[in-house]
Amino acid sequence: MRHLNKIASAFCTAALGLLTLTGCEGSDLFDVDAPDWITQKIDSINQSKNADNEEPLVGMMEDVYSFGATDFTSGWWQGFSKYYVVPDGEKWNAVFNLSINPGDNTYYKNFALIITNDAERGGAGYTEYGAIRFDATGDSTKYNSQWGGHLFFKFTNSTMLLSPDDSNKDANVQKLGGKVTLTVDRSRADTFVVKMTNGAVTKTYVQPYKLPNLNTDPSDSNIRCFICVEGSYIDFLQTNIVPVGGLTSALDKSPLAMTLENVPDEVELGTSLNDALSNVSATVTFEEGVTKTVPASELYFSAIPDMENLGEKTLVAIYNKTFKGENADKPIVASAKFNVVAKIAAIEVTQNPERSHYYYYNSVAVADLGERTLTFNPTGMEVTATYGNGSKSVVKNSKLSFSSVPAIPGNHTVTITTENGKTATVNVTVSESKVTTVNATPSILGPEDNTGGWWSVHTDNIKVPAGETYALPFTNYSSLANNWNNFVVVLRSADNATEYSVLRADNYGWGNGYAACLHSGTQGDWASWLAAMNGAGVTVYVTNCNNGTADVQAVMQGNDGLTYTQYYVGVNTVNPDDLNVAFTIDGCHLVFGTATAKGRRAVR
């Protein structure tokens, strides 16, 4: 009726009151013998009406379950949906409610669709096409809302672009919450389409060609899709494809099993049971395989035999709610062990750490970093605690905290602190690392027409000894298609089994040790920087700090005569005895042995 109201006045005048609009539910009245202008107007309104509505969903089935912590504490790669296998030529539709933390406007805390080959996540042969997150920004190179070797930003559009501030906040991220319809469309002969919308915001990915087949078995043309949340949670509702493991009905479900998480190993004597277990949570499994994370406030705890005496205790947790929060017919029970220990009165270092001589190197890349610090490495250190009752025992290093170490030559004192504030100290030495210039092999990496694909070729591994800095000069040539079509640094073990970090030229990376590092660059305007990188002279400095971390600094002499820099300092999880650096490409090629651009001298 709201569309008919738009033409009611005009129509009634033209028809001289011969037709009455009251009670009309469609436009059929005006299809017969109507003047041309009226028919055209009605057709226009009907087209607008159809455009206002989402494509009807066909064959939808209940699939009611939840994932992600309801207190919004799920980190990245912790909360997942089921797997939905999408055959070639078919379409997957899903409907779910997305809940976003009202107290946290971090732009990336919503959900991401992960598209993979037909393999279990992390299993043998598992390969990702990429990920598409619901948010989108005006600067896709700085705020990645989509990534992967087979998905490309240029095919993405959104009706709402976020503009995060320096703290990655934008209040408009709240508009992404609510009932979301997700479509992954492989039904078209020459297009691959992803659409996610909640009515207020719509994001689309329209790729003008089919996805390649990444399955090890070429006869298997399926892809898998799953959803991952971060700082949010999802109540899944409907799907048109039966997921791996089957559908979950909307009927209430009884709890079947429970496992406890974050149970402390030790609790100090005198601590109440509720305080000791405030961070404990439980993963509850309900009928039909549905799981939910339950906080401590919804559990009943008991310690056997008591909390008043030292020694090992059995924690018993009881949960008595159904999936929908009703009282369960039969409560479920889980148990765990912990120890009640005497309060620590003092600590002392009874065995020094294995490594106490750290190294750093400063190029112009870190000139604006400010007061640099190094991470203390307690490996091999033994700290002995003396308790109030006079007993002694070794304290696990994981239960201690350590002060950082200034990146200044000389001797420095590290303060070791227990959870109840008792301290001890240990000394370390810091030196500036010596620099050795080395050349990677082969001398030319990648096709010289810059058509080499991601991860297609690598240099040989170069081992960086503990305490040393290797300078690797080369000239970078780029296809100029995207910011990431430039050199990529890989830090890994000699056998390639352990990947410490993968670091790009454009202030982005990943890997085991990436989350801990500080990183920044002076690229400025991305378009200008990218243009300057074709023929840029680059020197990459890799430092083995001998404390379980590595630093990577890049000084880039652009073909425009300007110097650009990038640093990643404090990449952790590094084995100081097995740090190797290699390079790979993505739509670029590298010529090693020189770091000059148009004859200009490289800057240290």
C-alpha cells in the first residue's frame, strides 16, 4: 500500500474518481486498459518495490546454535561456526544474529567469512582462498577487512565505509549488528559472488571469474565456508545447505557434558573460592552437538575437601541450565585439580637465565620509535619462593612478570615480580649488534615481468647468528597493482617447519611471533609510495636479538628520490639458534646485491 499511495492522488485525478484505491493490495487493477503513463508509473514503482526487498531465500532449514563468548571476550580464531560445503554451481544462504560489544567500537570486531578448499581447518591439504570481514574502510591497505591469495579488494563494495581513528575505533561498527543474511554464490557461469547484509549495511564481493580449484583431488570442486568471530558472538538461525555434522533444531536442548577452562594451578591460602575461580569458564555441550561458553557466574563450585588447608584440591563445578537457560532435568558435573599453597613471602633467583646478553640495531627506520626496549627472556632461569610457613619451592616462570630492558648499551637490572608483589632482580647486558652485508640467492627472484604469484618462489634461507644483524640489499620491482606487490620477508627455522613471521613492505604481516611486535612505516600516501617502489633500492636489516625475538627494518630509496622506512621490532617465538631469513614475492621481482634506485646511494 505504501507504493500505491505515491500515485493515488495523480491516478484519481486522471481517472476522475472512476477507480477506488481502498483495499488494493497490488497493482493488478491498473494493468488493464490503463493509460500508458499510469502503466509506466506502476511498473517503475514495482521495480522500486522489488529492489527494496532482499532476494527470497529458498530451501532454508533451521540450524540454531551459538558460537563466540557471550561476554565478547573471544579472540581472533577462537569462535567458529560449523563447516558449510558449497558445491560448484550452487549457492549457500545463511541467516544469523550478530551481537557486537556495545562497549567496544573497534572496527574489526565483528565477523569474517572464511572460504577454503574442501579440507578440515588446519588439516592436511587445507588451503584458504581468503577471508571477507563484514566491516569495510576507506583505506583497505591500512585496515584490512579482507585478505587471502585468491580474493581481491578491487572486487569489494560496501554501503558503509568506516573511518577508524588512531585507536582503531569507529562508532559506526555498531551498525553491523543485528540479523545478517549471508550468501556465497557459485551458481553463475562466470562470476563468484559473496553478499552480506543486515538491511542497514550491505557488503558485496563480485569476482568476474570462477574460483580456481585448490583441492588436491581435481575431481573435488567443492569449497568450504565457515564464520569466525572476534570480540562478538553469533546466534546462527538458518541455512539452505546441511552443514558438516548436521543441522541443529530450534528446540531447547539439555546439557550433556562440560569441560572447565582457565582453572588456576595454584591458589594462595586464605583466598575465597569465588575469588580464586572468578576467571574460570566452562564449555558446555548440549544435545545435537551444540556448545556454549558459560562464565563462572553461572556455575556452582565446590572445593573438596576444603579451602582452609594446604594441599591438592578437587574442584567440582555444576551446571543446571538448558541451552535456552531453563532449569535442566539433570545437572552436569565437571572436575579439575588445583593446589592451595602458602603465600609467598620472598623470592630469589637460584639459577640465572640461559641468555643474558641481548643485542639491538638502529637504522633510520626506527628513528621515530622513541625509547626502544627489549623483551627479557627467562628461559633456563630458576626462581625459588620462600613461603610464610618457611617452606620453599621453585616458581614457574609463567607465574612471574618481568620488567623490560632498555635498548641501550651497558648492564641493566630486570625486576622479577610475583602475583602478590614480591620481587627479585637479575642482570643482563645489552650491546649494539654488528652489521654484516650478505646477498641472497638466487640473485634475481621472480619473473622480470612481475607476473610471479604469491609464495611462488623463495630465496635460500640465510641463517642469522645470535647477536648479529644481516643487511640484505636489493632492488625492488613491482607490478604496481597493489601495495602488497612488493618484497616480502620470511623469518623461519632452517627446516621451514616453524614460521616466526611473514612481513610485507606495506606495514602488514602475520605468523607465530607477529602479534607481539611493534610495527610502523613512513610510506605516507600509499599511491605515491607504490609508484616509487618500482625500481626502489632497498636494504633490509634482520637482527637476532638473542632473547627469543628478532627485529626487521627496511630502508627504501624510492625512484622519486625519497627515503621510505618500515620496521617490525620484537617478533617473538624465535629460537635464537635457528633464525633464518628468506624472501618471497607477490606480483614483483627482486634483484639482490644492490640497494640503489636510479643511481642514488642507499641510506643506513
